[in-house]
Amino acid sequence: MQEGTSLNKRGFLLGEETLKIVLAVISITFLIYLLVSLYFAHVRDKELELAKASLNHLIEEINANAEEVEIYNPKGWYISSFPMKIIGFSEENKIEGTNLIIPKTCSNIGWESCICIYSWKGVRNPSLAVDNLGACKENEFEIRGSVSISNTQRIENTIKIQNPPLTLTINYENKIIQENES
Amino acid sequence: MKRKNAELTTQQLVMIIILIISFVVILFLIFRLNLGETSNKEICHNSVILKSKGKGLVGDLDCKTNYVCISGGGKCEGINPTETIKVNFENKEEIMKAIADEMADCWWMFGEGELGYIGVFEGGLVRRKTVCAICSIIKFDEKIQEAQKQGISYKEFIDFLANETRNKNERDTYLHYLYEIYEVKDLLDKFKIIKEDYETERLIPFDRKYVIRTGQSTSPKVVEALKGIGRKIISIFSKENKEIKVAIIFPYFFDVERDIEPRCDEFVTKA
């Protein structure tokens, strides 16, 4: 009888220790998750701030009739004008249809056209990407450039900030902004 | 009784007018001082110190590119300046001094090569990269362009940096402050790009847009390359702990469309 009680006690202690370890692991995992989330939220905020500054600079330079503007950051983000054309085409390269999109960030305020700088990760639609993490300003200028999304889809009116500085040429007659190739 | 009241009112009125005029004069003087410009540079300098002293874990850089119009009385086309520096358009020295001052401000803002502002996570432990800062974008007005059609040469500019000081009372030349070198010959021995520009007498025409760039790199290739030509190497943690080496990219003034080594992976300044 005595032996049995002692065994029970040992078993109870084992359970307690396991519970402590499990709780510690859960807490540490949660803390790591919290720290990683905080870090990435901070990085996102920082990049969004850079995007806002770059967009403000672009609009100011357009208003100052500058012919060329250099965009230095954020690297890897996209600059697009909306309404944006999404072109679907067949494998023989024949255009099958076009779709015009505008992000809610612009349409909700009543803007008919806008220029946005945004991070495009994890979502298929660029307008959702703008709503998720982007900065926009009302503007009538059209961005000339295209990016392929897949073998059958391409988006127009978009340039990627790939190897900064990205030099943009502004044509005031046609209201077109495009990458300087030289 | 009524008269007494009226006298008091006149006195008060005069006082109020004097107060308003004084206030307007003080306001005018404050705006003339252009304190906003200084504070942007100071904010940047403070954020660099905070980031450096916080070992890359605390603090964020808050530095804005300064859009400068060097003007002989006219407007700079194709730029929306945040600062206009007035110079005598016929005087090359004044123009070169304006550029040199911007370079010196840039060097001061980013810690004179003594502070590491690449974050431990961003460019230190996790990823190795070259981070650049665009301190200023500079344009010249039409009057300068017309008066100085050829522009100046890098030879003239480097010689100016070697012979002139920031203030009359100062002994330190621009060249020593910026590159820690007194003689042009030593500068040319250490910096390949400057040597090319100096010896070929490359021109700085005033109808172009220019940039003043500085930076730091933790990329081992860049650190090694810069070490070879005598650029300063500091540690991201402290001078004693050489665990992560940071190469300092000294400030230089060049055409915005010119591609100068090392290539920057990232720009930390806000447009």
C-alpha cells in the first residue's frame, strides 16, 4: 500500500514538471512570435514611410515641371498609376481580355485616378496590395511599364523599384511617366 | 473721469501696436534664419547617434534628402528646392564653397565615419549589405549656367577642398575634414575614382543634376575592396570588437546619372 502511494507521488511530480515545460515552451513560442511580429511591423512602417516620402517627392516634382525624377526607395516595391490595366492573354500571346482596376484606397475617397507606391507580396491583385501596404496620391499622370504576373496575365501601368535609383521621365504633353532607359 | 479712461486706452493701444510690430519683426527674423533647415539636419544627426548608440536595436534613422538650388539670383529648373543657396554667379569659389559645405554637412550628419548606423539585423548579423544616404540633390540656376558655360573641373574642385577651410577662423581644410587627408597626392593614391576625375580633369557642367552620397557597408566584398584603397573600417559594435566590420563610404559629389562603386543595396534617406 505504501509502495503504491509513493509511485503515485512520483507520477504526480512527473506530470507537474511536464506541464511546466509545456507552459514554458508555449510562452517562449508566443514571445518569439510577438517579437518577430513587432520587428516586421516596424520594418513595414519604416518602408511605408519611405514610400510616402518618395510619392510626395514625385508629385512635388511633377508640380514643379521637372522632366526627370529619381526614386531611391523602398527597394522591391512597385509604383503604379490607377485605373490599372490587367491584360489576360492566351499561350499564343493573343490578348483575351482586359480588366481595369482601382484600389479602394483611391476609390473610397472619390479619386478617379491616382499614383501609388506599394509592397506587393502574398496577394494576386495589385489593388489589394495597395490597400494592404501602400501610399497613394490623386494624380492624372499615367505610368508606362508592365510586369508579368503569370504566363497568361500581365499588368500595365506599373514599374518595379528594382535597382535604385529608378529614374523616371515625365512627359507633360501626354501626361505619361516612364522609366528612363538611358 | 472719462478723460482719464480715454488716456489709458490710448496708452494701451500704443502698447498693443508696439507689441504687434515687435512680434512681426521677431517672426521675420526667425524665418530669415531658416531654422527649419538646420533642424532637419540636426534631427538626422541625432537619429544617427541614437541608432549607433542603440547598437542597431534602438532608434531609427530620420534623414531627409536636401534638395538644393545653388542660385545666382534665378530659379533652378526641374527641382523643387528645400534650400536655396545664393551665390555670386560669376564667382566659381562661392559656387564650390556651397557644394563643399553641403558635403561637410553630409559627413557631419552621418557621424563623420565614427558611428555605425547599419542595424544589427538589417545589415549586420543577418544580411550583409551596402547602405547609402543621399544627403543632397543639387541643381544650379540659369544665371550660373550662362555665366559659367564650361562649369568647373574636378581638379579645380579638389584643389579648392585642399586649400579652403569651412570658416575663416578654422584651420581644418575641407579635404581633411571630409577624407582625413591633407595632401591631394595622398587623396589620389587612396581613391581611384577621385584620381580618375582629377587627372582627366572631368568637368562638372552646371546644367546637370548632382548628388552628394555617403554610406556604409557590411558586405565582406565591399569591406575588403574599400580597405584596399584606404577607406575607413569601423566595427558595428565598438572599435575593440571587430566582429562585424563596417566600411565607410566617404561623401562624394557626382552626376546623378553616374554609376559609382560601390553599388548601393539600399538608400536610407527619405525623398
